[in-house]
Amino acid sequence: MIARRHAFEKTVVCPRFLLLAIGALALASCSATRLAYDNADTVLRFMASSYLDLDAAQSDDLTLRIVRFHQWHRSNELPAYAALLRSAGERAARGITTEDFAWGLANVRLRYRGFAAKAAEDAAPVLATLAPAQLAALERKLAEDNEKYAKKFLSPDDKERRRGQLKRMLERFRDFAGDLSPDQEARIERFALDHERHVVLRFAEMFTRPELRRSEEFIREDKRWDEDLGQLIVDLDRSLSPKQRAQVVRRLSDYAEDFAVLAGKRKEAA
């Protein structure tokens, strides 16, 4: 019973497993992927089968739960995403403040916690039926994945890690603002370099100790990350050209429209 509970808790809170689910249900990042979101329940079923060696009854039960979860996400979460992004667009049009950043961060985390709680609640009845052999197979799969991603994200090569982190940050900002000025890129690079320790801790706790509580060091670094990221975004917002600001507002509006369109669709449970 203790082994079953440990494996169940590890499965529910494993960041890699949860992030895969979130990624599959967040495919509506642009109009070209609306079709992908409509079939996200199929993607989730495929992902679940790669982690869980289920018998026929368990598979049927999980399939129905995934379809219903997808329907819940479409009906409850997508309208909230659309409203959140519309409000974010209005704030970006007039200029981002530290209060705006705090508002956005709080709302994103609220939606994430709701998503995670609902996913765990819906999956729990099926996971509770796993036999010892199924639990052992799941443990091996999670351990293999954690080792693979730890090697990828916790590279001993500091230069490689810096380049990777900076590249990802620059891509995120360019996705919203378009081409960045040299000064804007330099500000982002300074932030990335100043928070290397946070990145290392985040991936270390995600892939090497996912079932444990966050360390005090990570909590401190995470708080500093939030504060400095808010200031970075406010500073970058002040440096936006009219063209860049229009791009940011348009991008947020496009995301909001995609979520609103997807929320209006319905898919019957299988």
C-alpha cells in the first residue's frame, strides 16, 4: 500500500508528466493549431498509453475521463484564457506597470493550479487501480524520462546552458514584440545571466526530486526571479517602439481570439 501511494503521488505531481498534459491542451497558441487542440484528447490518450500499461477496463475508463477533461478544459478554461488575454492586451496598449505584471502572474498561476488539481482529481480513480507490476513500469518510465531531461537541461557545460537559456528567453520576447533592439537584447541577457542559479535549481528539482518539497534556496531564488522579471518586463515595455507595442497588442488579441473560437466548439464524449 505504501509503494502504491508513493507511486501514485509521484505520478500526480511529476512535473514532466503534468507539463506534457498542459502542453497537449495548450496547443491553441495560434490559429494554425486549432485543429490540434480539437484533437488534444487523442494526444493525451496516446501519451497516457506510453506511460501506463493499462488493461482494457482501465484504458476504457481513462479514455472517457480524458475526453471529459478535455470538454471541461474547453468549457471552463478557454473562456478564462480569452478574457485574461483580452485584459492583458488592454493593459499592454496603455503600458505595463509592476501592478499589471503581478496581476498577470497571479492569474496564470491560479489557472495552472486549477488545471493541475482537476487533472489529478480526474486521474486518481484510474491510478488507484494500478497493480504492482503497472506501478513498477510507471516508475521506470518516469525515471528514464527524468534522467533524459536532466541530461538535456542540466548540462555541465555552463556556456551551453547560458546560450540555451538566453536563446529561449529571446525567442519568447520576439514572439510577442517582433525584432528586438540591441539594448533590449542586452537587458534580457543581463537578466538571464543574473538568474542562472534559478534555472539550475528549477530543472534540478523538476527532474531529480519531483516528489519532494521545494528547497528553501529555490523558494528564495524563485521569489527573486519573479520580482526581477516583473521589473524587466516593465523596463522593456517602456522601451517599446510604436511598431513593437502594436505587435504585442495584436499578438495578445490573436491568442484571445483563438481561445474564444475554440471555447465555442463542442465535442461529444465517446
